Amino acid sequence: MSTYTTFAKEKLLDLYSNHDHEVGSQLKLQKPEAYKDLQSTDCITYSLRVWATPLRNQVTAKQLRQSGITEKRN
């Protein structure tokens, strides 16, 4: 059984491995013409995408638990 943290880490790595259409926000600001066809992104944006994935895919906490992903509690 994996935790939501593991699920989030896997999603973060998946996003990182598949971002040919993106460029760092600072690079886009410095050279907007060179990166005009790429989407601006940063670390915070990646994190928000990771957390938003279950919501975007309409996955509930119950569904995550049923799939074997658990919440890590202290």
C-alpha cells in the first residue's frame, strides 16, 4: 500500500519527465520571443498540478484509499 505522498511524488516526477511544452518562468520573462510557443511554469506550478490531479480527474479520497493509496498520519 502506498501513501498519498508517494502518489504525489510519482505524479511530480511524471510531470517533470513530460514537459517538452514548458519553460521556466524566469527564462520566458528574459527571452519571451525565444520561448513564445512554450508554456511558462515553475516549481510551485508543478506542485499545484500534483495536488490538483485527483480533483481534475474527479478522484476522491475514498477512491484513492480503495486504490491502495493511504493518507499518512502523524
